[in-house]
Amino acid sequence: MASIISIDYNDSTNNPLLSMTNTTDSITASILALTISTVRSSATTVPTTITIAATTNPPPLDMRTFIVVAVISVLGLYLNLVATIALFIKPALKKHPFYQFLASIGITTLLAIINPISGSLVLFLNSRGIIPLNNFSIYSRIFIVAPSYCSFIVTMHTLNWIAIERCYESFRYPKRFSDKYIKLLIVLAWIIAVAFTVPIAIYTHCTNHTAPCNTYNHILTPHKPFWISFLALNYFIPVLSLGVCYAILMKFQCGKTIVASFEILEKKREEKKFIKLCFLTTLIYTACLTPRCILILTSVTYQNKLNASSAGIIGADRILSMLYLILLPLIYIIFNQDIRQTYCPCCHQSAVMPDNIEGDNNTASEKAIGVPEKDDDSL
């Protein structure tokens, strides 16, 4: 026998269509294999409903999908955990402001990994009747909804602080952000995340124990102002700020160089490496999380109407939101020797500065700083 559950479209607390837009929900929805059919309303005053045909007993999980999610999550957990530990224990990394921000991003990435791991675990235990039905919604809010949103908000604002810090140090060298100011910015990002995450988690309803937790199944009242402010403060404004900051940095780095000492040239080379690392980290994370923001925007704008394009965005979000968990630590390994040595202790410094620098290097170190190069127009 199959139990029929009718859910009102206009019911802001039970909207299964929005639940399909979340990464974990999309994966677990395919695992649970629910049959969804649309029922047209017979009158204009009667809201459209969706009828979900589900078995009385919780359906078994697809172990193949569960194993794929588990492997990606465990690999991402290992890579990010080692990188985060290196950012906290390496003295050379703790001194630089950028790596202090990066340590905060490492924590949020670990928090994001909790989402698929805990989500799969909660559904696995629920499918076998281990979790009581009255506690399923609470577990889903704590272990699925809250980590996803909190990680996203903190990471976006931290990436924005990194770009602003790079601009400040590039134009006000040798001045840089103090450790106290950096910690204040990190705490501010977490405060913003908690301020948005708590209402979302409170208004989340996971009443159907046979269906995945509806992470997007929580339209607040009024829902449009909340979600528009959510996207504006946590996505559009940070992305705009990031674009402006990196455009300024790229223009600054592409300017004419000056004849300087070997030490100054080495510092400028390291500065370019920092900017490349910051830019790639920002680009990867923003690109991977953009489909999720598009889904939130379309859900609010088009009254949660799912179409073919939405299904494609859901698929992209499902893949990309898992992919960045592996790509970010790989970027850290490529660009930083200290983090690379944490994964592989046999990796030593590839380029060691010789004691005696011959020829032109000795001459370059004796040249004065600030002598401009000759332009081609002066010939």
C-alpha cells in the first residue's frame, strides 16, 4: 500500500519543489526515488498541489549513490583537514594575514563536508528506523541545513575580506592588517552567518520522514524580502566587491616594474603568487556555488515553478558543490610549499637561494630602488 501525501504549493512550510534545489536534497531525493506527480486544481481559488506517492515503510537507500557521496566526502575531508591543520600549526603561515583568513575558510569547508556526510548518515539511519520520527526534523536542521548555509555565508565574506586586504597591502605597503583587525573581520563574518542561518534552520520543516530534509523548504514571512536580502548581502555585493578588488590588483600588478634589489623582486614575485592563489580560490568557490544562488533566485522570482532549465541547474549544483571540496585544497598544495610538505614530508624547498649570487644578481642588488625604466616612446 502507498500512502498519499498532499502538499499545498502556497504552504510556505511544506514546499517539496524547493527541496529539490539543494545539493544534498537532490542527491538524497534520487536515493529515495520518490514518485512525484502534479495535480491540477479544479478551480482558480484552489491552490495547486503535489501528490507524493511513497511507500508506508521508508524505502532503502541506493548503496551505489551512497558510496559515491561517501568517497567524495571522505576524500574532501582528508584534504581539507590536513590543509586546515597546516594553516594553524605552521609558523610561517600563521604570520601572514592571507593564511589567517584561509584558516577560517578551511573551517567552513570542513563544515560544508558535514552536510553530505551527516545528511547521508541521517537518511541511512532513518531508513532503518533507528532515528525516532519526532527527532528527524531536529537532526536534519542541525546537521544538514545549518552547516550548508553557515559555510556558504562565512566563506563568501572571508573571500571578500581577503581581496580587500590584498588591495590594502598592495597600495599601503609596508602597512598591513593587524592580527586583531583580522580576527575582528573573521568574527564579523561568523556573526553574519549565524544571523541568517538561525532563522532558516528554525523555519525549516522536515515533517515527511520518507523524504529528504527540505533545505530550501523554508520560505520565511515575508519570504521575498528575506531571500532577496540574503542574496544581496551574501552573494551579489561580495561578488561585486571581489570583481572590483581583483580588477584593481590585476591592473596594479601589470604596471611597469622598477629596477630594484633582488630581495624586492623576490617579494613582488611572492606577492603575485599570493594574488593568483586568492583569485583562483575565489573563482573556484564562486563558480561552484553560483548554481545554488541561481536556484534560490528563480525560486523566489518565478514562484517555485520547476522547468527543464531548473533541472539542469540542479544537476550542475549537485556536481559543483561537491567538486570544490576537492579543488580548493589542491590549489593550496600547488601554490604553497609548507602545505605541500604537510601532505608529503619528502617535498623539500625546490629552489634554494645560493650563498653567492653571481654576475647580474650582485649588480641588481646594488641598484637603487625607484629608478623608472625607459619607455619605448623615449627612444
